Amino acid sequence: MAVTIIYLEDVTVDFNGFKALHGVNFFVDYGELRVLIGPNGAGKTTLLDVICGWVKPESGRVLYGEGKDIQRLTEHKIARLGISRKFQTPSVFVNLTLFENIELSLRRGEGFWGTLSSSLNGEDRDRIFSVLKMIGLADKASERAGSLSHGEKQWLELGMNIVVQPSLLLVDEPVAGMTGREREKTGELLQAIAKDRSVLIVEHDMEFVRQIAKKVTVLHEGTVLCEGSMERIQNDPTVIEVYLGRGEKGEREC
Amino acid sequence: MGIETLLSQIFNGLSLSSVLLLVGLGLSITFGIMGVINFAHGEFLMVGAYVVYVLQTLFNKLYGHGASGVSFLISIPLSFFVAALLGFSLEKVLIRFLYGRPYEGILATWGCSLILQQAARNIFGANNVDVTSPKWLAGGVEAMPGLQLPYNRLFILALTTLCVVGIYLYLYRTAQGRRMRAVMQNRDMSACLGIRTRKVDTFTFALGSGLAGIAGCAVSLLGSIGPSTGQNYIIDAFMVVVLGGTGRLAGTIAGALVMGVLNPVFELISTSSMGKVILFILVILFLQGKPQGLFSLKTRALD
Amino acid sequence: MMDAKPAKSAIFRFKWFALVMLLLTLAPFFLSDFRLNLFGKFLTFAIVALGIDLIWGYAGILSLGHGVYFGLGAYCMGAYLKLQAEDLPDFMGWSGLTELPRFWKPFYHAWFALPMTLLIPMLFALLIGFPTFRARIKGVYFSILTQALALIFVTLFIGQQPYTGGTNGITNLQNIFGFSLAEPATMRGLYAVTVLMLGIAYLLCHWLTHTQLGKVLVAIRDGENRLRFLGYNPALFKVLVFAISAGLAGLAGALFVPQVGIISPSMMGILPSVEMAIWVAVGGRGTLKGAVIGAVLVSAAKSYFSENFPELWLYFLGVLFISFVLLFPQGIMGFWQKGRFEWATFILRWREKRFARSSSPNGLPRKCH
């Protein structure tokens, strides 16, 4: 039985000459909660893009689960295999209700005729409501998603992701633009979600990272710089230099 | 059918490509900078063509029929200015409200196109009018036995090359050109740096329209012109933009070459209607493999 | 636009539908034959508009070349009716053909021709839609391609005069199923069939948009890539609804021909196709009712202008395009459903402000001094 849920082997991504990822070797274990950090332009979002199929690597392999090579698959097939993603800017369907948003995610396997003929059964309905309760938005189930606040949209998106019980959840900057209270709630939510699956989070907010991370990977200029516990990477001289020393366009949180 | 016929068709195709390039450049720049597809663009071509006609009629009245050469030469910059002025006004009155809304842009500018065409019909009559080419553009050079390259088409090629070089120099060697490119690549950042994006928008639109006006001059050399002359070129010009991708000069040139040259070549092989059909099918197949077109700026946006 | 609506009882929801259907059925009693025939034509346009609303209002696909599918359906019907009138169509004789071309022959039979009016447009829509949507060509690029396609078809049909009747198209039709097309009774019968088909088309579109499919289409419109990452294949849905809308256009074309008596390439080109889009824009996208209303109103306006001020029609159409796109993007139905409340609120607030200003000395609200 494989230990890793996702394994990027020697992956290189080239955007018209600019190497966003350069021979990256990266893996996440089953049931692990991993945080990916790094300065702007390090390639964090690109790495997520590669996993979910939005960007096809120049070279290297992307292995999912029991060694399934997924880099040639289309995005929706990868999603159906159990990889879900929450995007940086909240991407919910503003003209549908919260319930309908989650329902849409749940009913993804129906196909054209299925969407015409099948209807929601009680079990699925209950599942949707339990997800709504988990993200704390059960009382707004019939409201238009467009009326939600920025933070609430993020939670809704997480709800849409988890209702299909993915094996790997990719989360891109979950607390960007959130208040302190919202951040706390998001952290709890993510930890609850991570109990049953692997979660890979990209984040800039070091406070938040400290709060939830067990193992952290630092990406820099398209390569893995350092990996380990929060303590270890905080004290690593190369990491410190990259974040504080050379005046890169990145943050100076560490 | 000998090699001469093929080469002749290719050459004709090149002059067609030139027209499409001039028209397509304007479209590409406008879409690249403002996210607006201007369906009235063909009418700027028509306006340019009518400028040639009007000026010629005027000169004929004033100086008799010998002045067609002079009037034509004057028409070229004049067409540019008239079309650019029309574009400038249109931008201020309508286009600016369509910024970033391509669907709305298509429909609203289509409405403009209808109005402009009808206005042309009301002013000049619904029938096509003939524009006499200057005498010094009559005839051609004999490149090979049996293959004559008409001077008027050579002139069009030269004119287009001049314009493209001019645009290139403007975009890459002048401060205003740099500003235009900046706004095209990153509007918000340009605004933060103090570039008056509104001014750049208006100016860019006027520039693109002016180019179409010059294309109108070129078209007047090829045959009679009328209110719907613009319509004859606009779809092909759009295909040029679709094929070549927006925002890249090289792409537009490549797209124009494909649309301009392959069309007459295919017409040779089959009948006139089938030629276009084959070309279109090929374009769709091509886009299957490369949906962003021949060259385009890769973005990392989600939608 | 499509929103979540609370569930209502089925009978209540369809009361307006029933009312409108009733009015349409009664129309022959208070419209002259000429006007009724014209109205029948408008109703065929309404069917096209429903198809366009389905893909544009709900799925966000703007087709500016739907005239092609309308035309294909119309030509199929035209071919059938022509072969009822003449063994060898007149334009074939003029073009030097002495025998009916092989692919024309099956159109002699109603059992072939009639289904073809739906199937051929749908087949073309699938052929065009599948590679295009699969290549993720969308938005304005797709719209431009549909225009190019319309141009191609018009060029093709004009060019192949021996097979299609060229610029003149198919004319001189005589009767349908034995009934003379010139008889008022036949006209009324065709009108009745059109009303029935419109009703069915409306119910079909209503059903499609109120099942889960409707939500998927809205999701495609509002966030296609997001939907992709949820595990949907948007291309599949787009191709299939595009085909359905093409079928509706073909049906409309088939109903158009016997009522108007002619089909020519000018009815399937770019200008009529773009007009079809404006019907939906005027009526209100994503409402279905709006499509019907827009088609009838704009076509009626066109008739009016063509009869009285033919020169002005294109000016009017142009202004219509611009104003509905910029000033009334929700269209008539959109305004009725949402816009009128927004306007009312706007006017109330404006009056409040004005009242507050006029009753304080220096123009500031009374509270802050």
C-alpha cells in the first residue's frame, strides 16, 4: 500500500521561458496536513495547478494514490479521482443558493441525462445539510451565494469541496482577507477536514501556518528549499535569508 | 493550370492579407487593451474608402480628371485621420462604456455598424461606386512569363509594410507606445504609475480605427466600394484575430497571412464557396490543437 | 437572470402560460388573415429565440450564427414542399440539371423530410460544437466563429445554385399535405400548429432549465472553469444544449417556410442571426418568456418600419442594439422581474434626498451641524 497520496517527481513547468517549477520533488503522505509556503512567485500556486491538471508540466511525473500517473488527465477527471481544490479567490456560483452550490458539487457524476432525470434523495439532502452545518452556514442555506461575505464564500467553497469526500484537498490561501475570528474558525474547519483526508494548504499568513501546521514545505523560485516542522524551517538559515535577507518581493513575517 | 496561376493567386492573397492585417491589427490592439471587440470596425474601412471617393470627386470637379494620382496620395493620410477621428468620437461616446464587456461590446458596436452602413447608404446611395486608381498604378511588373504582378497590389503590400513598421516603431520606440503596451499588459499597474489609461484607451482606439481607414484606401484600389464594403472584410479580419491571438503583432501577421493567402489558393483548388469552407474547417481543426491561437500571451487567470 | 425561486404549486406556476396559450389560440378570431400569417411568422421566431435564450441566457453561449440552423431546417422543409409541387425543381432545370440529385430524392417523403428539419440542424450543431467546445473555445471567440460559419453557409448556398436555388432560394411552393398554401384555411392550420409547437418548445425549455441541468448551465455561465474542477465536463453540456437549441431553430425554420412561402440564403446569414440575439436581449435573457416577447416585439417593429419607414429600420435596429445593451441589459422581462423594484428604490431614495435638502438651510442633512 502506497504511503503517499500525491507525488511530484522531478516536475518542471515552463511558462514561455520562465521556469515556474524546476525539477520539483514533492510528496504528501496519506492523511497528512501539509502547508506550503514561500515568497511570491515561488511556484506554490503552480504546484497546485500541476496537481489538479490546470497546468501540464514540461517534464516529470505526477503520481496519485497507488502510482496513477495523472498529468495527462483532464481537470474534471482528476477531480473525480478525489482531488478537490479551493481557489485563491472565492469561486462559488453567485447566482445559486448555498444549498444549490453544494448540491451541484455532490451531483457531479450524473452526466447530462442524469441532471434531467434524477432528483435528490433524502440521504444526499442530509449530507448537504450536514456539510452546511459543518461550515457554519446552515441558516443561510436558501440564500444566494452572492450575498455572502468574503470569508463565508471561502467556507462555502470548502463545503463544496468536502461534500464529495476527496482524498486530497488543495487549499490556496484559505485565510486571505479574513478577520481574526474568521481565521480561527477556518483553522478549526481545516483541522476537522484533515482528520479524514490529506490536505495541502498554500498560505502566506505565518501566524495561521504556525497554528495549524505540522509539516511545512518551503518553496523558492521553483524548487523545494526546505521541508520539516515549523520550528525547523523557522530556524533554517537559507529560509531566513530568503524571507528576510535578500529583500525579495516576498513577505518578511518569519 | 500552371505554376503562374498558383503564384498569381498567392500574390493576390498577399495583398488581401495586407488589407486583413491592417484591419486585424486595429481589432487586435483594441481588444488587447480594452477587451472590446468592435464590430463597427469594418465601417472604418468603409469610411476610409469613401474618403478616397469623395476626395477624388472633389479633385475631379476642381482640377479635372487628371488629378486622381494626387488625390489618392492625399487620401491616404486623410483616410487615416477621418477614420481615427470617427474612432475617437465613437470611443468617447460609446466604447468606453463597454470596457471589459466583450459580449456587450459585440452587440452595441454591431448596432453602430448598422447605423453607419445605413448612413452611408443615405449619403452616397446604396450602390457601389467606382474609384479610379491612379494612372501610375496601372499595369504591373512581369515577374515571370505569364505572371504579372499588378502595381496596385504591390503598392498595397508596400503601404501595409510601411504601416506595420510604423506601428512597430511607435509601440517599441516611443514613450506613448510604451505607455500603450503597459496598459495592454497591466492596466491597474499602469494607472498606479500615473499613466492616464483613459487617454491611452481613446488614443489606441483612434489609432486602430485609423489603420482600418488606410485599409479602406487599399481596398479602393481593388474594386468598387460601397456601404457594405466593410462587411466583406470584417469576418475575415475577426478570424485573423481569433487565429493569431490578441495582443501580439506576430500573431496578427501570421493570422493575416493564413486567412489572406490560403483563401484564394483554396479557391483555385475547388470552387469559390468550397474554398472558404475548407479554410474554415482547417481553422477549427487548428484551434482544436492550439485554442489560444498562433501566438498569445499566456495568462494564469482562472476565468 | 436565473435565480433560485421558492417552489410554487404547478398549476399556479403555469397560469400565465395557460393564459398566453389561450390568447394565442383565439388570435385567428380577431386578426385578419394577413396579420395572422405575419403573427405566425413571429411565433416561429419566438421558437428560435427560446433556443437562443437556452444557450445564452442560461449557459452563457452567445451564438451569432443561429440563422444557419434555422435555414437548414427551413431548407429541408422547402425541399419537401418543392418536390410536392414539381418533380424537378425549377432552379435545377435552369441550372442545367436533368435529374434530381441523389441527396434530394429522400426529401420527397414527409417521413424523411420532417424529421430532417430537426435532425440536420442538430447534427451540424454537434459537428461544430463538439470540436469547438472541447477545444475550450468560448466567449467572444466562439461568437465570432459562429458568425464565420453563417457566412460560410450563405456563401455555400448561394454558390451551389443547382442544388439549393442559389440567391433566390426555394420559391413557388404550392401545397402542404394536399392543402393549398394560398388558402386562408391552410394558413390558419399552420398558425395553429405553430402555436402548438411554441407551447411545446416553451414547456421543453422550461423543463430543461428547472431541473438540475438548469443549475449546471448557470454554473457554466458563471464559472465554467470552477465547474470543471468540481468534476463536470462542461463541453458535454454545452454541446448538447447547443444541439437542442439548433433543433429548435430548425423546427422554427420548418414552420416558417410554409407560412412565408420562401427560404433563401439571406434569411440564414449574419444579419438575421444577430437580430435573433437582439430579440433575446430585448426581451430579457434567462427568462424564456422574455425570448418570446422580444422576438414578437422586435419582429413586429421590423414589420411596421418596413411598411411605413423602410429607410429608418436599420437606424432603429442599431439604436435598439445600443440602448438595450447599455441601458437595459436586463431586457423587458428582466426589468419587470427585478429592474422595476430597483428603479422604484432609486426614485424613492432620490426623492428622500431631495426632500431632506430642500428643508434644511445649507443643504446638509439636518442631523449634522
